[in-house]
Amino acid sequence: MQCSWKAVLLLALASVAIQYTAIRTFTAKSLRACPGLAEAGLAGRLCEEGPTAAYNLSRRTHVLILATTRSGSSFVGQLLNQHLDVFYLFEPLYHVQNALIPRFTQSRSPSDRRVMLGASRDLLRSLYDCDLHFLENYIKPPPVNHTTDRVFRRGASRGLCSRPVCDAPGPADLALEEGDCVRKCGLLNLTVAAAACRDRSHVAIKTVRVPEVSDLRALVEDPRLNLKVIQLVRDPRGILASRSETFRDTYRLWRLWHGTGRRPYNLDATQLTTVCEDFANSVSTGLTRPPWLKGKYMLVRYEDLARSPMKKTEEIYGFLGIPLDRHVVRWIQNNTRADPAAGKHKYGTVRNSAAMAEKWRFRLSYDMVAFAQSACQRVLAQLGYRAAASEAELRDPSVSLVEERDFRPFS
Ligand SMILES: *[C@@H]1O[C@H](CO)[C@@H](O)[C@H](O)[C@H]1NC(C)=O
Ligand SMILES: *[C@@H]1O[C@H](CO)[C@@H](O)[C@H](O)[C@H]1NC(C)=O
Ligand SMILES: *[C@@H]1O[C@H](CO)[C@@H](O)[C@H](O)[C@H]1NC(C)=O
Ligand SMILES: *[C@@H]1O[C@H](CO)[C@@H](O)[C@H](O)[C@H]1NC(C)=O
């Protein structure tokens, strides 16, 4: 049975393609197509609210936080989530991945990737239009009567945890913490959530499931969207250290390396190099300043944000063209102080941000750091992360490994 794994893989890919086609066909039949969109190459776009809705989108700002796991994306997400005019969704593309390729979470196969990206772009386009019902195609088990308790990390989205979407008892300006939201708000009624989305001026979505910015070109160039991409990057050495701590099973061999001092022969280096390649590709695209990204792309280093959260946040809002509101300012003041006792939660953002960003320097062995420096040489240089020449330099907090760089958005 030597080639049985190939057969299984082929079968799986075929079923993925069929599922995706089936979903497309199903939605295309159940809703009418939006007039006027076919000419713009948006034939897949569906329209529930009538033809004018899509045209009004141009007044909104659609924000995409393009990140990777453990790069500080929850933190950046909060900077938008806290704003009262912004409807924020935390990782809705989780549902696409979960529905289409549940067993291939680490997959880099080109066909898996194409299927994922095609479906992801359709979903993003719908969500920016506040068409939350489009998400129902991907939620498992499917919502009944347009209500569900299965929206991934609902509690991370303030708009889904305050009135009128949440009808838990309490004051009118109720805004529950993540855990409380899930416990107290009851089923999520997607019709009410869609209305709440339309009531806000802007929509922001965070994702770690789009590899690079050129994967978003169709959306950036879509005349009916006003998409602005915030690309969040972080020192890959920091990402590696943070993932090894957080995803203990998946990064078991890296921890073994740290524990034993010897690199396991079967270590999967792509767990590191994939991040570096995706960053390098995106950053190269951004730095060549292509016309299609003009005014649409901002590169943010997590380390800069951690060091001067307020200043960087002002720059981000300046780029988005949205006035900063006091809720965001207050959230920053409340969440970036030194407060070690509060930094326990796995996905939490309450922590001394500057110290957190540097913690990896004490969490990896010098061997591992040297390995990462050599595997990710190109992107470290591109992003202004200095290689540590020795263990002494690595551990010496007075030596900065982050060069001053100014990655201003171009317009
Ligand atoms: C946009 O929305 C406004 C109300 O918010 C409405 O009056 C108008 O007809 C809509 N369509 C266009 C194309 O402006
Ligand atoms: C869904 O709505 C229909 C019609 O209102 C109702 O009969 C049915 O019981 C509802 N299903 C659930 C699971 O609430
Ligand atoms: C969801 O909200 C809509 C709009 O308020 C309402 O008409 C519908 O009955 C609600 N659905 C359920 C299942 O409660
Ligand atoms: C600051 O955080 C604490 C603890 O999470 C919370 O109780 C308090 O309401 C927050 N204050 C502001 C102004 O957000």
C-alpha cells in the first residue's frame, strides 16, 4: 500500500474542491446576484439588501489586520475593537478553514491554498458589507433560524458583546469581557449582528489565515471596497519563542531542542521558515510601492507598537483616516502598563508590552536563535531586526536587536 497516502490526499483535495463549489452554488441560488457587480469582475458577490447597499460601501473604511499567530495580532485587534465606530471581527476566516480543510491546518499545498483564498476573499467581501449571513455557510453545525453559539471567539468582538446583539441584563452601555460575553449573551442572532454592523461606520477584520498581501490584491483593487491593510510583523525569533510556549504540542520538538541542547533530527523547520517567507514576500511587495497598494498598506512592527503604543496607534489611525476615540486611548492606558500579575491568559493582551516583546531573548537557546537567524536572514534584514552575534549579546538587555526604521505608508 505504498501510494495509499497519495490516494487519500487526492481524495481529500477533490472533496475540498467539491465542497467549495457546492457552497458557492448553494449561496448563488439562495440569494439573488447583485446587479452591476458582474461588470466589475465581482460576479461571485451576492446581494441581499438591494443594489444601492454596495455603492454606499465607499464611504466606509474596511480594515484588514494581516498577521500571523503570536505576532501581537490580538493587541492590534483591540486597538480597533475598542473604537465605538468600528465593527470588529476576530478571525472569521477560521470558519472557512474549519469547513474546507479541517485536517490540513498546516497545509501549504497550492491547491488547498487556492481553495482557501478564494473562499476567504468571498467571505471578507461579504463581511465588509455586513452580510454576516454569508458566514452561515461555513459554521458547523449550521445555524438554526440564523442563530448560533458557534461563532469562533465571539467574545473577542465588542460589537457582538454589547447591545443590541447581546441582551444580557445590565446597563445600556454594556460591554462584556470575552468569557462573560459567551456565558451571558445567549445565542448569537446573526440578523441582529448584521444590523449592528451596519450601524457602525467602519468594519475591521483580523486574520492570521492569509499568507501575504498580494493574496488580497483582488480586494484591494475592488472599487466597492475601501480596503486598508495593516500588516503586522514581529521578529520571527520572538514568534518562535511565543509559539513554542503557546502551542506546546505542535512545537514539541523545538521545546525538546531547548531542553536537551540538541536539535532533533526530525525538527520541522518550516514551522519557522514559513513565517519568514510569508513576511519576506509581503514586505517585498510593500517596499516596491506598487500603485495598487498606494495609500492602502501600512507595515507595523509589533516591537514599535510595544515600545510606543500611543504614538504608533495615532499613526495607524492617521493611516486609516479615522479619528481616534477616547475608548481606544483609555484601553491603551489601561493595558500597556507593567502589571505582571495580569499577563496570564494565553491570548491576553494585558501586559507590560515592551518587556513582553523582548522576552524571547531569554526563552530560546543561543543555538536556536542562531538557527533562526540563518534561516530567516533575508527578512530579518528587511525588517531591521539585528542578529545577535553571541549568547552574551543575546541576553544583554542593553543591546537593542531592533533597529530604528521608519515604515511609513506611501501615498
Ligand atoms: C446611501 O445611503 C444613503 C443613506 O445613508 C441613501 O440615502 C442613499 O440613497 C444610498 N445610496 C447612494 C448611492 O448614495
Ligand atoms: C425555527 O423557526 C421556526 C419558525 O419560526 C420554528 O418553528 C422552529 O421551532 C425554530 N427552530 C428552532 C430550533 O428554534
Ligand atoms: C433574530 O432577530 C430578528 C430581528 O430582530 C428576529 O426577527 C428573529 O426572530 C430573531 N431570530 C430568532 C431565532 O430569535
Ligand atoms: C482597566 O482595567 C480594569 C481591569 O481589567 C477594569 O476593571 C477597568 O474598568 C479598566 N478601566 C478602564 C478605564 O478601562
